[in-house]
Amino acid sequence: MTAYKDLSKEELLELKKGLEARFEEIKAKGLSLDMSRGKPAADQLNLSMGMMDVLNSSEELTCANGVDCRNYGGLDGIDEAKQLLADMMEVPKDNVIIFGNSSLNVMYDTVARAMTHGVMGSTPWCKLDKVKFLCPVPGYDRHFAITEHFGIEMINIPMTSEGPDMDLVEELVNNDPAVKGIWCVPKYSNPQGITYSDETVFRFANLKPAAEDFRIFWDNAYCVHHLYEDKQDYLLEILMECKKAGNPDMVYKFSSTSKISFPGSGIAAMAASDANLKDIRNMMKVQTIGHDKVNQLRHVRFFKDIHGIVEHMKKHADILRPKFETVLEVLDKELGGLEIGSWIAPRGGYFISFDALDGCAKAIVAKAKEAGVVLTGAGATFPYGKDPHDSNIRIAPSYPTPEELEMAADIFVLSVKLVSIDKILEEK
Ligand code: PMP
């Protein structure tokens, strides 16, 4: 394979002609494929249909400590659900609160509480001149949307293969009291599929924040979402590391069963120190009498315990793995050696992150759309939707069928090639 940049202008123009013809041919098929969000496909949702049968009118709906799940009571979740999610989040059961149907909602509320009432007695963030959050990039657009919504200034932190650039994180967190938080997706990150190294977690736990109310927002959304049984990433458990480092209150951990059972109808949880949870429960009790215990019980009766979740996730992996492999094979075969893009083959999570030549991402996403493939908007993986290099594209292979995916991947690589050729020609 000759790199495109080493081809002559004439060779590139010739190549472009052939690729354009191919593109028009595919475009004429009038496809409509959505690869924009990390949604599980219907066959993945079907894996959890048994959950509809575990509770019925003849079932006992009283949980272990005698609480009737049909009635009020139990602000922070039923014990069995706490145990299930605690095992998944690798923390003691008493350090867990069970919330409602969405962890994103819990993250929003956590920022909102800090804004209006402060964190454990500190000045509410809304009373401060400036509040800043660190945002590892590329990252999850909905995290950035929350901090943008509250007028919090977001600072880009480049990701490395081991997690966020910790030199920069330490410099900012340890010296600037306006830095109040950092968004982290520490395992199979969205969108790169990177898992933070032990060293990174250790450095996080040993931060010396200038702000007493600085918190790490540790969104472990993909904690059990492996693609392979024999190739799995391991993440050091941060709550314990923070405790050992003398920073027991510095982290809020979030997770949910969204991409385990039903997204939007799962259960979400937060894990943190006793002091943090006390602070949160105090405000939570004003907000609600308690979340949906029937759904919590349904999840517990269906999965039984963490082993049930692990077995269930293998079934998800069997559906997802071939989809990831299809996309990765097409990328390797069609783009390998051309030097017009780079990507990471993840071992878990929901995305493949693609870095195009600088200045090409928006045009690639637009080109693919012309042929009916909708990708996540370019720029979405950065705060304020602004990718300074206009380079990163998030590919979400979970939703289309394998056949659709093959076509979508073809359209994607054709779009990358065509836009890159134009870019290189411009610079020749
Ligand atoms: N965090 C991350 C990193 C995600 O990718 C997603 C889903 N795309 C969520 C949170 C949303 O989780 P939930 O459904 O629990 O709100």
C-alpha cells in the first residue's frame, strides 16, 4: 500500500475518479443506516426478555429485609440491588445508592446539587466566579453537555493510551481551586475503548486538589462490557485507592445496567464514601421518597448475582464481537498503510474511535450521510462540539445488522478516502 501523500497529483485524481464512481453506485441504493449512537440492537435486548417473566401476579414482591417493593419506603434502594450493583462496581454494599433508570441523570443531579447546595458543606458552585471541569478528549458528548448547561468552563485533557494526560491533570487539579471536577470513563472509554492503567488510577487517587470539593466523576458505564473472554482489560478499583491515599471522599463512581438489560429501563447506581453518601442522601430525601423498587427486584431476580451478569454479558459479547470485527476488518483492509486515518481496536465498550487527517472529520461525516450512513456528528466527542483538529469520528457498530454494517463500513472508508484525497490535493 502506498500512502496517499506519496502519490502524484495525477495518480490521486485517477484514484478519485474510480472511488467516486463506486460511491455513486452505493449511494443509488438509497440506504438508511444509523451508526450515530451506542444503542444495543434488538437481539441484544431480547436477551433480557426473561426479566418480563420473573415478576408476575403470583410472585412475592417482598424483598429480603421485609420491605414490600410495591409500596413506599427504601430511599436508596433495596439491599439485594445494592449487593448486585456493589459487586459489579467492586465496592462494599454499604457504599452504594441505587437510583432510577439512568446514570446520566444521576450525574446531572450530582452536578446540579453541587451548583445549588455545594459539596459536603463547601460553597455552592453557583456562588463562585468560576468553576472548571477537566474533560479528557475525545470523550462522551452527554458529559460535556451537562457541564456546558451549568456554565462550567471545560478544559480539554488529551487522552493517551493509558488514560488522560496525568501530568496535565495533576498540574491543574493541584494548583487551581476553580477546578472542581473531571469527567472519566475509565474502562473501555467512550469513544476510544481505552482502559486507564494502574499508574493512571494510582495518580488519580493521589491527587492533592487545591479545591476541597474537587471530585472525580468516575463513570464506569462499561465495567462488564468485554468483547472477548480471553482478552479483557482490568481496572484498578478507585474508591479503595482513594481511601488508601487519604482521599476517601474524592471520587463519585457511577454505573448502570443500561447496556446490560434495557437502556432507559435499567437501574443506575452511585458508589462513594460514607461521608459523600450521607451528603447525597440528605438532599435526595427532599427530591424523592425512593426510586422504582419493583424494577430493582426484577433485575435481582433475573440476574441473581454478579455471576448472572457476567454470563449475560458473554451473550452480548457474542452479538457485538462480529460487528466490531466487521468494521475493524474493513478499516484494516481498506485503509491500512494509506496514512489517512488511525483507529484503536477496543477490547470492550461500544465504540470505535477513528482519527482522520486534520480538517477532514466534518467532511467525512457529511459525505457518509450523502450515501445514507448517519455517524455521530463530528466534534461531538469534544467540549462545546469543537474538535480543534476536526479529526475525531466516533463509530457505533452495535445497532445495524451485520449485513448493514458491512455496507456502512464500505461507505465510511470510501468517504474517508474521497475526503482525504481532496485534502491532500489541496495541499499539493
Ligand atoms: N455514560 C457513558 C460513558 C455512556 O456511554 C452512556 C450511554 N451511552 C451513559 C453514561 C448513559 O448511561 P445511562 O443510560 O445509565 O444514563
